[in-house]
Amino acid sequence: MITFEIEEVRRRLSDFLDRGKNDDDLIALLHRGVHFCAIECELVDYKESAFGDAIALAKAIKHIVALHNTYGGYLIVGVAEVTAEKQFELKGFDASKLDLKQVKDKIFSYTGSHINISVHDFIVDGRSGFSIYVPKRGAGVKPVAFGKSGPIQEKKSPIFEAGDVVFRSGDNTRVARGDEFEFLYGVRQNPYVDSYRLFDLFSELGNPLPHNLPDRNFICPKFIGRIEVLRKLWTWLSDQFSYAKVLAGEGGLGKTSIAYEFCEKVCRATPSGLERIVWVTAKKQQFSGDRNDFIGVPETHYANYKELLAVLCRECAIRDEEIRGADERLLQSFLREAIAIVPTLFVIDDVDSLSLNDQKRVMELAWQFGSQGSRFLLTTRRNLSFSTDLTIELDGLRGQEFLDYLATLRERYKGPELKESEVRALEYTTKGSPLFTESLYRLVRRGVSFHAAIKEWKGKSGNEARAAALKREIEALPEEARRVLFAASLLRNCSRTELEESTGYTGETIGDALDELSSLFLVYAPPISTEPRFEVFNATQSVIQTIKVSLVPDHAKFEAHVRALRRHDAEIKTQKNNQIVASAITEALAFLRASDVSSALKTVAAAQRKTRYHVDLYVLQARCFISEMPKRASEARVAARKAFHGGNRKPLLFGVWYDAETSLKHWVGAADVCDLALANATDSREDWLLKRAAAHFQLGSQQQTARSQELALRSFSRAADDISTAMTTRATDRRSLANAEVLHATHDAIFLAVESTGGDDVKVALLDEVLLAIKRGDRRWKVFDRLGRTWLGLYKARDRRQGREAELRHLLRDRSSQVRRVFDEAIASGNGGHPFAKLYAPIRESIVEAAS
């Protein structure tokens, strides 16, 4: 059977694509006689026939658009799949049947985009065919979408539907959903290029678009579902005629969470058409189903239309001196000019908090100022003043998404598993509202029977339901826990010592009460030093005030006692410092967006003196240093360390710190930063694993250059472990494919490092490393070839190792089962197992003998 070196073919194909090559060299690479390489993947698709009728033409166009949207590629026509995924043979196809102009015109008719395909005719052993070269969509060019549906197949759906965005996934053409849009708007690095080049991408991971998004924990700690809504938002981002979109729905459906999730994905994808994201909200507090309570949002930006204009101007780096005293018309003029300079995605959250007239004015602003560069995404409750064509109307979670959400609640609260009938009743009662579902499930988890909880909820509005559930939970608390909760509600933000002082309880009693209240009514507040602090938010406090007579018997006396203990002066000073820090951050970020790093640093320095060097300002200072050209990496590292030791654990800190360490080529420090980021549960765990892998790989390369092979081997192995772990948790298969190529390069470096160490035990170490590489998922033919040759070398040397014959025989016996198992799995995989069988045949008897 004819075999091909698949990896080498893919790499050469990638090189051909980079050069736009479509000639006999391409065909020579892919065939041996009439047999073609079994290599259908993101880059190549074989078709026995195409373009014969309207259905065949539409199918071919779908594949061409998918190749174009992904990495570019080749459509080879005339090649048939003889044995599924194993054997492809040239059957022949008359190239004269292809009308290239018709195909190009039809692509434009379906998509409104021109794709500059080219055709090359070829003849092999008297059989003809042709290859179509499809160029990769350019950087900054939005994914090509179908603007109308294709022809309908007999008794089936259309070949494609209007709005579909297609891409290549392995050897399939698929319609993009959810996270796949993040890939399509990203770099789209071809995973089959030189693997070492892919390591350069790791340094770019976690460096999102500039933004002012609040902490995810304030909005939605874990996002579930809403795939179709996110698809509509990604499609809108590509729409050249619509620059404003409204997310509308009743309270509790997750409008803000969806907008945040979309923004976070856009930040990571960094589409070329956008340079930043600006988030503003009118909310003063956000209801959290997790806590069954309102929590204060990090910042409330506007309360009326003019305040909105002013804050948008500030975010666009317009100075306060210009904004101060300006009327609405002048602010609009400033904003229009700024938007034209820096393409921005503006998210205006909670528009319905404004008066009806101001809501309409915000909509007019979005329609008038939205452009090819800048876009506006608004969230609001249902409002008849918004056109349904411009609005995405939200409903509750349904079907599998509701079940997935319920599973996360059960896991988080360790609550009971509901019966199927109870799940249906819960979905019907809450109408799939994530917030209401969480609040009601918490009630069940507290011991209320399911049917009693459902009865209490039926017929109540959202606010009534929240209050009812919260009151029921408070009344179920032990007396000591109720007293601690009442004291905490009066103190608002307090330490454990303050609670002991207020209640007079011993440490053990306080501990039991805090365990009872933890994550339900009390939440951890940022510590001032090492002692834990707690706070109670508005919704809980309002319920406590209505039941305080029954909550604490001597409530009046107890309340007077607790209030007397509060030190007002310290609280006032803290509020003042927080206002200074917030203002300084807003001002400095505006300077950075305007590339005025010097002014940003002056702003930070002034605020540091006023606040006695607040830790958040050290993060901002580090970001300023790293934004300088050239980078002031050493100073950025010092500032980042101060922020960390001061208690800052925000994702931005670790990103800036890692940037500083890598700029200094201090790979040990870069790996340490990754350790800290992973230990402190930042978002994007997979990205930090890959960043740490990159740091270890670069460190290993340094150590290899210094001829420290053992140290290099250790670093490369750590890199491989991190990549393998990231691959097992990465949701987007596009990234996993690129990671696999980098993992292969890392394994190659490991093998080279082992072989360079010298000594009698090289083959033993190499055998173990090859087995470990296969365990990590490296199933390349060359790895199994190395495994077979290494095993055979050890087997032949078993009687030549004077004084160590017994030791080597024992090792071979121990490893024989592992070698046999990995070969058996490769041969039985059903995906080109024949080449592995040929590698296994020469060593089969030796493995059996070694095992006996």
C-alpha cells in the first residue's frame, strides 16, 4: 500500500498556500500514480465531481467559502474516496465542464463577496482533473456569510441558509456556532506551518483589546448557553449596514451577562476592525442569583442622556477641561470626531433606567454615530419604541441549555437532583429565567419542599419572588447566625473581630455562624490586612429591616450598641481614596488610548501620593511602563510585584507582569507569573497554561544552548505537560489543532535533548519519553517509528550490557506491555492504521519474548 508522510505533506501544502501556488508541484505532492494522499483536512477537500447542476454547484461554493473563511486551501476535483478516510483514487473529471466565471459570479450572488479563486488542470495516467486554489481571507476582513439560502435538496433542507457563516473543521465544512466565531475573527494561524513559529502566538494570548469591562464576578461568574444569541451578535458584527443592536428582555433573563460574554469573546478574538471596547452602565446595583441579593456594581457611569455623552467623551480621551460646561450638541460633536479616529464597540447597559425620552435619544445616538468602524450594543427591557428588526428579543433558557444551567446550580450548591417532572415544573414556573431559577433552586436546597417552593413563586413578580425567597432563608437560620447577620447588616462592611465585638460571641460560635451564612447572605469583602472581612448588600438589608423584630428579640438595644461601635471617620477616608483611584484610572486609561504615556504616568504618580500608594495604581503604573516605546519592562516588573504583594489579584496584573518578564527574556520569572495567575483562579486557565508552556520552552532552548541538556529536558517536559493539559480542556477545536502542532515540536525538542545527553542510558530514557509523548496524544507516524527503532535497539543490546543484562531484561519486560498497547490502539484506530502495523511487524516477536 502506498504511504505518505502526512505531516510533511501538510507543511508543504501550507507553504504552497502562503505563496498562492497552484500547479503541477501541488499535484505531485498529493499523488503516487492514481492514488492520492489521504489528507482531507482544513486545507484540502477532494470531490469526485462538482459543478454539474445547481445542487452540486452550491455544495462546491459552500466548501470554497469555508476554505476561504478558515486558512485558504485547495479543492481537488476528480478524486474519489474509495475506502472511507483511507484510500483516495483519481477517477477523472472533465475540466471543460467548469465555467470559472460562472462560479465566481455565483459566489458573489450568494455572498456579496468576491473570492479570487484560480484553477489548474492536470492529467495523471491518462485521467484528468483540476485543482481550485482558494485564498485565505485577509486579516481584518470579516468572515464571508451567505446572504441568501441555497437550493433545497430533495426531502432535505437547503445546502446553506441566509446568515450562515461556514468554516472548515478537520475534513468537514460546518456552520459556525458560539465559540467558533471567536476563532473566525481571530488570527486564524494555520496549525500546519513550522511548529516553532506557533510558539510566537503564545506571547499574544491573553492580550485582549483595550477595554474597561467590569470584573466578571460582578456580572456572571459562569456563563451557560445562549449559543444562538451569540451567533446573532457575531453576525451583526459582520453586517455592513447595521451598526447598532439592542438586547431586549424582561429582568433576570441575562441581558447584561450576554453582552458581557460577547464583549469578552470579542476582546480575545481582537478583530481587526475594532481597537477597543467601552462599557458604560446606568445600574447602581446588580441582582445576583448566586447570593440572592443585590450587589453594588463597580461603577455607575450615567443617570441621564447628557451624563452618558460626557462619560463616552471621557472614555474617548477628551479632556475634562473640554467637557466641563459643554452643552449636549458640543459633546456630540466631540464624540463624533473621536469615534472616527478610534473604532470602538460601545456597550450601553441598562438603557431603560433613563426616562422614555432619554431612551429614545440614546437610540438616536447609536443609529447616527454607528459606522463601519464603531458599533453600539444596548441592553434594555422590552420597549415598543425599538424596531424588532434592530432588536434581539430574549426569552428564558430552554431545552438542553436549561438542563445545563440546572446542572451547574446542583454542582455549585451540592443540592438535590430534581426529578424530570420537577425540572419541567421549574422551567415552566420561572419561564427559564436564569436568575429566578437560581433563586428558587436555592430555596429547595435550604430544605423547602419542591412543591411548596413552586407554590410560593407562582403568580409573583420578580422582585416579590426574590424577597420572598430571601425572607424564608433568613427565618430558617439558627438564632446565633441571625444575630451575626443583623450585626453585619448594620456594619455593612466589617471584620470578624468587629462581629465578635458586636455580638459578644466567642470565636467558635462566630465561626459556626459564618459557616452557616457563607455564600448565602455574607460575602467576602477585600481584606485590609490579613483578617477576613464581610459585607451585606442592599436587598438582604431591606428584608432584615422588615423582620428585625422577630429576627433579634432585643433588636432596638442591639442595633444601638452596634452602631455605636462603627468608626465613621475611617469609612469616609476609604470612600475618598476609592474615588481618587477610580478617577485616576479613568483619566490615565484615556491618556494611554491617546498614546500619551507620559501624561498617564503623571496622573498615576499624583494619585499614588494622595492615596498612599493604592495597589490598583501600581497595576496601572506597570501598564504605563509596558506601553512605553521602548518598553520599560524592568520598572513594570517592579510595579507589578508591589501590586501583587499589596493584595491585587486582577487578571490585568498578571497579563502586564508576564509581558514584562517575557520582554526581559526572563523565562523563569514568566513561568512564576503563570503559576501565580493559575493559583489565583484567573479567567482563561488554558491560555495561562499555554503561556507557561511557552516560558518553559524558551527556558529549555536557553539551557540547551548553554549545553545543560538535563535542565533543558526538564523544561521541555514541563512545557509538553502544560500543552497537553490545555488541550484536554480547550473548548475550541481550532486552538486544539494548533496546540497539537506545538506539542509535536516540543516532543521533537525533548527527543533531541535526550539524544544529546550521551551515555549508556540514552535509549532507555528515549523509550520512556516516546511512550510519554504518545500518552500525551502525539500519534504521529514518526513518533511510532522512533518507538520501534528505540525498542529494537534496546532489545538487541540486552546481552551486550555487561553487568546490567538482568536490569535491562527487567526493563524490557516492564515496558513491553506499554509498547504493545500503544501499537494495538494505533492499528485499531480505524484512521490509517496500516502504516502503524508495518512499523509493529518487525518488533512484535521481540515484544512477546521480552514479556515472557
